[in-house]
Amino acid sequence: MTVTTTNHPVHAMMSRKRMISLGLPVVVLAYLVYVAVAFDLGGLAGRARLDNGALLMRDFWSYKIHVTRDNRSGEISSAIEGMRNATFSAGNRPDWISGNQNFARVELPQGHVVDFAPDGLVTLITPDGRYRIRPTGSGIQTDFTDAPPNFSVSDNRFSADLPEGARLTVTRARSEVFRRHAGWELFFFDLSSPFYGKSWAELAALAVSGDRVDPEHSNLAGMGRDFWNNGIWHHGDVAWAIFETILMAFLGTFGAGLVALPLAFMAASNFAPLVLMRQAARRFFDLLRGVDALIWTIILSRAFGPGPLTGSLAILLTETGTFGKLFSEALENIDEKPVEGLRSTGAGPVQRIRWAVMPQVSPVILSQLLYYFESNTRSATVIGAITGGGIGLLLMQAMQTQKDWEHVAYYILLIVVMVMAMDWLSGRLRARLIRG
């Protein structure tokens, strides 16, 4: 007797699994192809400017000293990043800049030299030749016809990319050359500080036993004051911005916890027997957490204006919805035996919540509060960029200038350190609460 097993359930199940194992990779591959076409990944790769990315990364760890000639007045100045409050005086210019107020010679890497003449003529000297560029009332004039590939010449502008990131630009109004240097110049002391330009050994000697630079303060106190009030890096303002960011996260997170805890009892089935009350509380939590904190930020900024308070309220609204859901679920999973024991003694609802419910849910609630506090510290950075408060505002301002990218790197580094510190602190506190 022959038994047909074609339609046996085992064979059908194996066929389905075979189809799934073969079909799933095909579906994933089709989805990836769709993503590549929809987002034009091929065109994006073709339009990518890796040289601009490399230049941006170089700006993170280097700074530029600009030597500028105003072609209208003839005045020549040298400054860090071209900033007026970081302009060198004639006595403390770098040694690769020589000349006077009307003439300057700028020595650049690999034997390149730029001369600014009193009559406005700019001469670029390279190992391959000498090139003259003269600003005129209608544009610029040059004495060469075959420009090297690193030159860009038009009737109104001349620019040349020079070795090690240096660059020369000449227009009708201004002639400028800059040279790159590694590091963050003026990070500790700006040009107005008497401690600028001194070596670490000289600073150590002044801090320990040197004569007082300011008779009213010790040298160590003067160093701290000049560092804190640095006119370029603004360390005091940055520290206050970090404090504002942490304060926004703290007020928003723990304020949301205070608001959500009593409302969570209204959403827990074992504390709110009325279905209508539970549903109303749960839908209210859904509404609050369904709108992202950034959306709340934009709405509240129209009502209250920019500032850290707006950011705190935005975090508070979003996290009230999140905590309401988490806290109500924690309340629904408590052990009812301690509650019944207190009820049998005649304890009222407040006493039962205080002595039977809160000891069970407090570690969970505090752990969640600390976790979201650490998470909201990151969110407060982005919110601060919108509301005008905290380190996010400083980061946004530095990025909008598209010039001080070393400041951007500084702020990003501080944000990373702040998040790491908050993560470490909240982790330690959560571990102690769990062990407790």
C-alpha cells in the first residue's frame, strides 16, 4: 500500500519555511534597492565633496592667523581668525610677519612669500615664479596669463591655495593671506592678558614665587581671572551655559516626575476602578508623549519667548506623558499583600500608599528618573539651540558663523564630557538604589 505524503502537514510546514528563508532576503534586497533609488545615493556620492570634509576636520584642531590689507586705507593688520579683539600689536606679531603699518612680508611654508606693498601691489613668490596682483578701482590686474592649477583668477577676484592650508585672496577692497597653525590659540589667555605668550615654566614660576603682575591680586588668582574672563573663548559664559543645560534637563525631568506620579494612580487599574477615569488619564499621557519635545519647544517659544524656562517646560510636558505610562505600569505590578495587610489594620488610602505602595515602586521610579535625566541632558542641548539657552545656543552660534570651527569642536567636546559625566553619575546612583 502506497502512502502519499505530498500534502502532509510536515511537508507543508517545511515548504513554508523554505519560502520564507528564500523570500526574506529578496524582500530585504528589494527594499535596499528602493532606498538607494529613492534617496539618490548614487547622485549623493557623486556630489560629495570630500575635500570640504577634510578642510572642516582640519578647522577643528587648527586656527588661522590672517594678515589683511585694506586697499582703501592702506592699513595692514594681523589677527587670529581675522577677529578684531584678537589683533596683534606691532610688538607681538608672529616672527613670520615682518614690516610696518604700510608694508608687510608674510613668510609661508615651503618657501612661499607674500609681499604687501604700500601702493597696493601684492606679490606672491613661490619656488616656481613670482606673481603680481594689483587691485584697481574696477577689479584686479595680474601680470601673468598661464595660472597654475591652484590659482583662481577672475576680473574681480584672485585666490591661491598654498601649502599646508594657507590661502591668499585679493579683491578690489581687500587683500588677505592666512596661515594655519595647529592647536587652539588664545585658549588660556587672550592678547589683553599679561600672561599671554609665556611658557608653562614661566607661568609656573610666576604662580609660585614670581613678582606680582597685578599688585592687588596674586599671580595665580590673576591667571584664573584672565582664564575665566577670556575674551575669545569665554570660559565663564561656557560654564554658565553648561549649567543652564543641566538645569533645563533637571527641572524638566524631575518636574515631570512630580506631575506624573499622582496622575499615574488615576491610570492604574488597581487604584482607579472607573474605566472612564483610567482611559482619560492614559489618553492624556499619550497626547503629551506623542508630541516630541522639539515640537513642544516651538509651541512654547511662541507663548513664553526664548529662554531656558521654555526648554524646561518642553521636557516636562513630554516626560510627563512618558513617566505617567511607566509609573502606572509599575503601580499595576505591585504586590497586593502589604496593601491588604495595612487595610486589615484599618489604615486609610493615604497610609496604604505611603507604607505599602511607595516602598515597592520608589526604586523603580527613581531609577527611571535618573535614566531620563541623563538622556534629557543630551536633548537639552538641541532644545537650547532652539529656545536660546544653554550650550546648544553657543554651539549653534559658532556653527552659523562658519568660521570658528575650533569653537564648535570645543563645545562638542564639552557636551560629550557632560553627557559622559551625567551617565556615570546616574549609573552610580541607579546601582545604589537597586542594591538598596
